[in-house]
Amino acid sequence: MGSKVVSTKLSEEEYGKLVGLCSASGYTVSKLLKRAILERMNEEGIQEVPTPKPASREEPKVIQTPQVKSTIQSEDRFQYY
């Protein structure tokens, strides 16, 4: 299973508080945010939703079988002048 990126914008003040919190706790910004998100999801009782399987594509059904001429007819020949 692959990873997905989650991003948000913070004001200068909010970002400063986040960096201060990270320094105090010893976590990087990414690790702290991931832990906070996962803890909140566990509190809310949100379970992981399975990724839907891609729909299988069936071959198109042929309505009519093409008719191919087996020999060259006079109307099929090109005339050069």
C-alpha cells in the first residue's frame, strides 16, 4: 500500500507554535502531525476504509463480423493516367 501526502497552510504564528511544540517534544513536524492525526482518528473510532478495486474492463462485443474480399475485383484497381 502506498503513502499519500497531506498538506495544509498555517499562518506564521501557527507555524511558529508548531515548530516550538516539535522542539519541545523531540519530533519532526511530519512525525508530530502524523501522530496527532492518527490519535484523533482513533478517538473518533474511524476505521481504515479499504481501497476499491479497479473495475475490470470487458472486451467490447462485436455486433457484426467484417466481410473481407478474398480477391481483387476490377472496381478495386487504381487507374493511373
